[in-house]
Amino acid sequence: MKIKIELNPDMEDDDTSVTIHAKAVTSEVEQIYRQLQGISEHPDQIEGKKDNVSYYLSMNEILFFETEDKQVIAHTAKDAFTVDYKLYELENLLNNQFMRVSKSTILNLNQIYALTRSISNCKINFRDSYKTVYVSRHYYHNLNDRLNERRSS
């Protein structure tokens, strides 16, 4: 496979495009296409609100999202912000570094520091934060599989 980048200083920023030239649609071409689609579909930031002020939060600093009193809250290490999404909308919007771990919680796999497993659930601790999340037994096996995949890649 040849990879070629053509730079044109006269182009506008929003004119950036990618063209794939191939003899046929192979699994490799499909994989490249899906990866490129994933880059454009997942935001780097999300708007969070607190005390009538909008903050633009990096997805990497978000520990988890949870529902609380019919609102979705984005938690960072030191603060919490409301977001204008439902959890199911976030599941479709977020990239694969996030995963639903209960009916009311989606967590950032990159922020997990420790797992404490008990008979009924699993407790997640985050680096540099007192906040914790509980993973229901129903979601634990998927979480464990995803963490193992990440470790082996």
C-alpha cells in the first residue's frame, strides 16, 4: 500500500478530504474507511455546564458520565458538569475509550486506576481522584474483555 499526502496551502481548513484509490473494496480498505470515519465522528471536546457557565471539556479528562435526577453529569477528577446529551446518545457519540458499565454510567477506560471485585459488583477507582464507579455484574465481563484487549495491543 502506498500512502501519499498532498499539501495545498491555498485550501481552506474545512476543505480537507481523503480519497482512497483501490482496485476493489477489500477488508483492508474497509478498515481504513471505518477508522477515518471514526476520527471525524468522535469529538475531542464536549460542552459541560456548571453555574450558568459553559466549559469545553477534553474527552481525555472526563472520568465518567452518569445520570443523576434525569440529567447527565460529566465527572472530571475534581469537578462535575451537566451535559446536554442522554446516555444512549453519548454511547453513539463517544469513541471506544468509553464504555457503558451500568444502566446509569459510561466510563473512560483510559482513566481506570484500580478494580476491586466483589461478589455482586466491581468498584473502579480513578487516578488522582476520590471518585469511584461501580460496574454491575451484567457489564463486568465486557469490561474485563475490553481491558484485556487494550493490554495486549
